[in-house]
Amino acid sequence: MVHADRGGDTAQVWLQDADGSAATAVTGEEAYEYGTRALWREAERVHEEYVGLGSPAADSFGLTVTAHGRRVWLGGPEQVVLPAPAR
């Protein structure tokens, strides 16, 4: 993800993943998506979930990595954030 301030209240965001899918959006304009994944729709869904959680501060999130895998958590290691189901 790349973010660029375009002056005033205008910004542009670019999203890209390894398979070549991409999305771009400018404040107040339509978003454009390319490739097999709907990256902008995924970003919107994540933002809705974040707001639904009360917009927690960045230091509320954590990551636990073990030989058995990794887990993202919010508030403490016992509160694991599960991946969103595919839509």
C-alpha cells in the first residue's frame, strides 16, 4: 500500500498484491480495481471492521509468532483477530 498526499484534503492510495491485482483511489472519486482480487473492497471491509471495534490505537494490536504459526491479536494475546471470511 502506498499513500500520497495530493494537497489540501486530497490523497491517493495504491494497493497491490503479489498476484498482480491492484487498486487505486483518490479522495472523492471512484476507486478502480484490476486483477483477480477486489483489493479496494477488501480494504473497505477491513476499515468497517476497524471502526466497528471502536478504532483502536495501533499499540492495541500485537503479533505472536511461534513454531506453530502466527496470530494477530487486539488488546491481548487471548483476543485473536481471525481472518475475514471470503465474500
